[in-house]
Amino acid sequence: MLFFIILILTFASGYFLPWWVVAIAAFLPALFIGKTPAKSFFAGFSAVFIVWAAMALFKSIPNDNMLAKRVATLMHLPNWILLLVITALIGGLVGGMSALSGVLVRKAFAKSK
């Protein structure tokens, strides 16, 4: 359930809002419905990883990956697919750490009561 909520929020915010809104989109659902830290991290990581990879492909395929190839060359990467994986990995880490933070904040306040 947490995975799908983060997936939908990330996809919906990806077109209109800055990239860092992904952190908020993963933090808030994990704050309210996250069960364990490990499950929340993997839900946030995998949801944001999938969305960022899909959005990068949607924006790169129409121009025949021309910009992605040039940026990969600029970063001394062998091909544009590796650039796509690195991009999705960075987004996944942001989403995973944010979801982990959300569930840990809830646990911290639950123990203090």
C-alpha cells in the first residue's frame, strides 16, 4: 500500500513540481502508514526508482536519447543507459531515506508520549 501511494504521489508531482518534492511525497505517507523502517525504505526506494526511470525514458525517447547520450559522454559514462540507472538510483535513495525518516519520526514521537 505504501509503495503505491508513494508511486502515485511521485508520478503526479514529477511533472509540475521541483525534484525535491519526491522527498515530501515519500516522507508523509511513511509518517502515517509506514510499518517498519526496512519496509518503508524499500517502498520509498523502489517507488521513486521506478518513477524516475520511467520519467527519464519518457523524456529521452522522443528525441532519440540525444541529450542523454551527450550528458553521458560529458560524464565519461559508456552509454546513456548507465546515466538513466544512476539518475534513478539517486532518486531512489532520496525516496528511500525520506520514507525511512518518516517512519522513524513517527516511532520517535510514539515513544515520547
